[in-house]
Amino acid sequence: MRKQIVAGNWKMNTTPEQGVELVKSILKGIGTHCGSVNYIVCPPYTHLSEVTKITRGTNIRVGAQNCADEAKGAYTGEVSAEMIASLGVDYVILGHSERRQYYGETSEKLNKRLNLAYANGLVPIYCVGETLEERESGKLWDVVKAQLEEVVFGLTDEQFRKLIIAYEPVWAIGTGKVATADQAQEMHAFIRKTLTVKYKELADKTPILYGGSVKPDNAKEIFAKPDVDGGLIGGAALKAEDFLGIGAGF
Ligand code: PGA
């Protein structure tokens, strides 16, 4: 049985004060919703210190939305994996399509980030996914396979054991256009098959999350698919009720 995970990617939203309020509301609601679901919140860097403090000893874990591709030094504006981990953060989202698209993150840079994350005890949530054009031209399988081969295939078995994958079709992110449960399952099964080539039975344990316009009213159908182990949630993670409502989809 794989872990069931609902992770909230807050992106560049909320002030630190609003973020604390949001986490408090999630904590308040979680008593009735939690069950077997592992909830993770990924607020902006500026909130991490406070959010890790108020979630300590609770059922919510904390993740960052990125980390630097260098360990330390003269990299103005960057935040290192070590800094993040030292706050008690457990996870880090890497390779989100917005990072690839707007900040030119390449596989080479992502390899460095993943290694630094592991070196500091962080569990990466590595994102893959195709654009609409890539889907429509039938390139989706090659695109996702390359995103896996170029980054994940460099990991040792020990590192791979701690990896979470998020499949996020770019055309479904923030657009309200959700992939059908069957489209999600088809790609998740493909991802697992691709990972199995290198990591054999270990790939059976890898949580693969779906992301892209997940809401409380579509989560249940998507999560019911055998290779979907949860969700990476953007917009709907900014409301405690919706975030927990998605978790209730399991
Ligand atoms: P969305 O974002 O749920 O707002 O579509 C998902 C994500 O980008 O992780």
C-alpha cells in the first residue's frame, strides 16, 4: 500500500500572517478529515519558519516550493536546501512547470537541486508534465519519459526510495481544465512503468500525485485510480475547507 498524499502548493500567495491563519484553519479541520491522508503544505519561503513551528507535533508536514542549485555562497536571492531543512521542513517541490517555464530550470539544474535536497534530508516532490501542444502532437510520452530519465534516473536506489513524483499536465494547471481520471491513470501507469525499468520493484512504492485543477468535487474520481496516490494542489490549497475536502476524496 502506497502513502496517500495531499500536498498544497501555495505558490506566491498569502502574507506570512495569512499563511499562519490558513494553517491554523487546516489544523482545526483536520481532526474530522485526516484518516490515512498525509497532508503537506508548501508555503513561500518567508512563511516556513512560522509554519514549521505551528505544525510541529501535528499531522501536517511542511514543504518548500524550490531550493537553490548551489550549496552556499554568492548567489544573491537564492535559498539553500540546508537553510530550508534547518527550519524543520521535510519536503521540497522541484521542477514545477512554472519554474521550468519562467525561470529556465533545466534537467541539469534540477539534478543539482535534487542532490542537495537529499544531502540535507529533504524529500523531493519532483514534477513532470507535458504542454497542450505536446499532448496534441502525441509527444506527451516522450516528454515525460525524458523528464524522468534526465533527472530521476541519476538517483541511487536509496535516494529513489524517498522520492515523490507529481504528474502535472501544464494545460491543466490553474486553468480549471482537469485531466480526466482516465487520462491521469494512463500517464501515472506510464510513469510507474518507466521507473520500473530502472528501479524494478522499488517503483511500486513511489507515490505519484496528480496535479492540475484538483478540487473537492473531482478529487474522488481521480484518487480512485490505481496509480494515483494523491494530489498536488494549487488554487484549492488556499482554502482550508477545499484542501481538506480534497483529502476527503480518498
Ligand atoms: P492548480 O495548480 O491546482 O491551481 O491547477 C496545481 C499546481 O501547479 O501545483
